[in-house]
Amino acid sequence: MIAALKPAGGAGLLDDLRWRGLVHQCTDEAIAGRAFAEGSSAYIGFDPTAPSLHIGSLQQILLLRRLQDAGQRPIALIGGGTGMIGDPSGKSAERTLQGLDTIAGHADGIRTQLERFLAFEGPHAARLCNNFDWLSDMSLIAFLRDIGKHFSVNAMVQRDSVRARLQEREHGISYTEFSYMLLQAYDFLILYRDFGCQAQLGGSDQWGNIVSGVDLVRRLVPTRAADETRAGAPALGPPFGLTSPLLTTRSGAKFGKTEQGTIWLDAGRTSPFALYQFCLASDDADVPALLRRLTLLPRDEIEALEARHMAEPSARVGQRALATAVVELCHGQGGVRAAERATTVLFTGDPGDADLGELQEIFADVPSHVVSAADWQAEASALRLLLVGEGRPFASNGEAKRKLQEGAVRLNGQKVTATLNDPVPSESLIDGRAAVIRIGRKQTWLVCVAAPTEEEAG
RNA sequence: GGAGGAUUGCCCGAGCGGCUAAAGGGGGCAGACUGUAAAUCUGCUGGCGAGAGCCUACGGUGGUUCGAAUCCACCAUCCUCCA
């Protein structure tokens, strides 16, 4: 019923995806267009290689969401079974196999995250599957007879993902990973046949796997002829696949991998503040694509933002909108507020107007360290205690000295000119105990001195 | 099985008895300029030390030498050629 209220949603879906730059290759755009117009079901697979998805996966998650919003039924497939094999696509070396428990744990984490983005109830309820369910107890003989027979090794060897590894004698490819493609194709077969899923979507690196799946379904399941009408035909149209370009930065690097590590969607791994900052620091040239692909903002709104972004890039309108939208999607309004508050304190105000409790709240997600009162006393409040050591900005005295000489260290907003052994006057600390330390513009630390115990105080 | 060659700091790569904490490049961090952008320019990029300086480091272990990343022996790993 809701679907009937917005028929344009499905029909315009493919156009919207194209406009957003989410269409790289499609096995058959005519079939895709018809399927979307009529209302269909599509799936995307997620590998349980880590307990959390990262921002690179956000594009795929939102793609499912866009389908759902346009009246399609999205299926998220967690690769609990295929994750035990390892996808060779885009990998230069054989992967280390992970344990069953590890993968199951990862799958749980990923499920929780997906639930935040998709509606699992209602007219186009999303569905979550785990291919472990049908792969785990499959017999090898059955697999080879029923599935393997339909694949030509000659063709498989031609796939980019395999060919690259065959040519590289140093790494090679194991039989295990070579077989991966068959498993993923089998997934599509199961989903098509048993779950009514007409399409598989994925990143452009998945093209080979997706095409294999489409081929397998075509061979094994009788489908409605492309020009037949719905009446009297099987419910499901012919299978199709569609890939999206992988997100990269303008310098070609994989999106979401920084020197500090991956940008995760789990707040425990990458705080809302860090995620917000990551978006806010986006390259101008990347902003339009990111707005289109990583937010649910409507087209006209994005076009207006892009116009302002181009006209006056220094206002950073695009980055701000991006950061807000992404953080809201991942962590809700509360996450946005926390991130904005921290950003404001950090970049515009003197952190000193906040008291200690407030600071801890604002910077809950910034690395922090507590110096013991005894050490503080013993070393005469030496600056070193705030700067060097675990949980603090510098790993060695030498590094701290260099950065001090470069004028890179700020303590509560004031540039530090002292040397490491100089005492820190208590006026320069918040409540005499806490310091927001910034190294350059991008690194922030919160260090405070523990309150002396009664014994030490006395 | 035989004959050669390789193994250097985060990565690539020069050095081939002292002038080497090790050229050069990349990456990273910082400073300047800016807009928490890009580009550019500059500095830094093993540890301890206020400093002189000391310590640790050129696949591993021993050795030669006043002195070794550099020479020798053995071991390990990789590559090439011949069986």
C-alpha cells in the first residue's frame, strides 16, 4: 500500500542511482529498470572479516536503504560461510583463515549495525541472511555435482580476481580461494530460488562473482521470459547484477583508511567525533561524490549544496553537511550534537572555559590519560608527564622535544614554549588539573592529574 | 643435486673497511601560506641525555681487524641459471 503511494520511487530509482554515481556495471539495465519499477528484491553481501563495518561499507548499506525507500525489499547477506573461505577479489595475497567463533562474533556485530540502517518491519521489510546457514552442511559431492558442473575452469581462470593471482608467482592462489566464486554464485541461487531475490548488488570488485551468480541462476532456474507479462508467469523476473564503483579519495586511495587506522561505523572503535572530523576534513574535490553516495539527502538538496560548495569552498558547507549527515546516520542526533560540541570547543573556543567534568564529557572519545598525583608531585609538575608516555601524545622524549621546537604543541589553547622538565604552572591547567593538548591541528589529547588522596594531600 | 646473486631504517633504494644513525626518493608528522581543503615551500622522521656525549641498529650466529653495513665462515630465507 505504501508502495502504491509512491510508484515513482521504484521507477526513478535507477536514475537516482546513476546520478549518485552508484552504477558502475549492470548485467542488463532494461531488466533492472523493469524490476525496480515493479518492485523487487536485491541483496548485498557483507564479509565478516571484522567485528564492525567501516565507512567504506556505508555506501553499500545505504544502497540497500535506497532500495528500501524506493519500495524494494533489501536483503543483507552476511558471509558467515564464505567468510571462512576468503574472497580473492581485490586481494593480492592469500588470506589467513579465521576461526568459526571469530566469524560468528563478527557476524553478530555486523547484524547489529545493519539493523540501524534498514527497517526490518513494514511493507518492504528488510531481511538478514547468513550463508553459513546453507553452506555449512553442504556435502562436497552435492556441491561438485550440482554446482561445480556448471562452471568452466577455463572461464574462471579468465576472471580478473583469479588471473591476477595466477600471474603472480609469489602469492599464487589456493584451491580454497579459487572456489570462492562458486560459493558466492551458489548464494545467489539460494536467494533467488528460496528468498525471491532477483538481484545481487556489490562493489565493482565483485563483478566477476556477481556475473557468475547470475549465470548460475539462469542455468538452473527457469525464469520468466524478458518480455512476458506478470500474469501467469513465475513471480520473479530474470536475475540481474549491478555494481557500484568503489569509493576512493581523489588521490586514488581506498576511502576510509587513514594512517591512524580504519574509520569504523562502531562508536566504540571510531567515535562520533572522530567520524565527524574525518568527514569534515574531506578533500574539496571528493565532497560532491561523498554527498551523493554516503548520505540520503535528496537530489535537489545535494545540488544546492554542491553549488554553494563550488562557489565558496572556504565556507566548507559541503563538508559540514556531509559530516552532519553521516554522523546522524551512524550515531543519531546525539552523536551529531556531541561531535559538534567537541568540534566547537576544539577549534573555535578556548577549551579553558569548560570545567573538568564538561571536558571529559565533550572529549570522552579523545585519547586521554591520568597522571598519578604521586608522580606529579615527585617530578615537580614536569611538562613531560603530560606529554610523554602511554596514552599521551608522544612515545619518546626526543619526539616531544622536536615537536616542542616546531611549535606544534598547544596546552589548553596556548602554544607551549617550555621544555620538558619545566614545571607546568597550575594556572595553565583547568581546575589546576586538566589539560587539552593539541599537536598541530589534527591531534587532540586530554590529560589530567589525579586528585591527591587524603594521605598525599596531608 | 650443482653454479651464481640477493637480504639495509615504516617502504623503495644507495653504500661495499674508518669521513655512516647510514645518500636519495616515497610515506608520515610538524611549521609557513590557507579554509581543520588542495598545491607549494621549509623542518623533522632510532633511544637516553639540558649538553658534551653514550647506547642500540644494516637477515641470524660466530670470526678477522685498532676499527665492519662493508672482509671471512656457518645458518636461514628469497631469486636466477644448469641438472
